[in-house]
Amino acid sequence: MGRSCKTTDSERVVYLASIGHTRGEIAALVDVSRWTLHRRFATQCEKGKLLCTGRIRAKQIEKALAGNGDTTMLIWLGKQ
């Protein structure tokens, strides 16, 4: 008899990844091991990471086009 399966909301995993949490942080927040997170939620973590990256890039472009962005910050974000 194996361990009972924990129920974890995959949308919560996407949300946590989309606001910038690392996989280790997400695993701790949803109370699963990093290995379990990797096995069961790799797709959701990747989706959240892409959403986060897209939002950051959009905000960067918005600031750059408005002409009121901190140049050093914009350069740093562009390299990330």
C-alpha cells in the first residue's frame, strides 16, 4: 500500500509561478516535495514562468515607450 496522494490545485501552481516564485518555494507553499512538483506539475510551472516573463517584458516595454523608465533598470531587465 503506497502513500495517499495529496491533492494540489494545478491552477495554484500556475499562479504561484506566474508571480515569480521559484520551484522550491512553490513546493513548500503547496506542501509537496520538489521532486513531486517536478513530476506532477512541470507543465504548470513552465506556464506560470512564461506568464511572469511576459508580464515583466510588457511592463518593461511600456516604461521604455513612455520615456520615464530608469535606463539602468531597463538594461538589466533586458539581460534577464
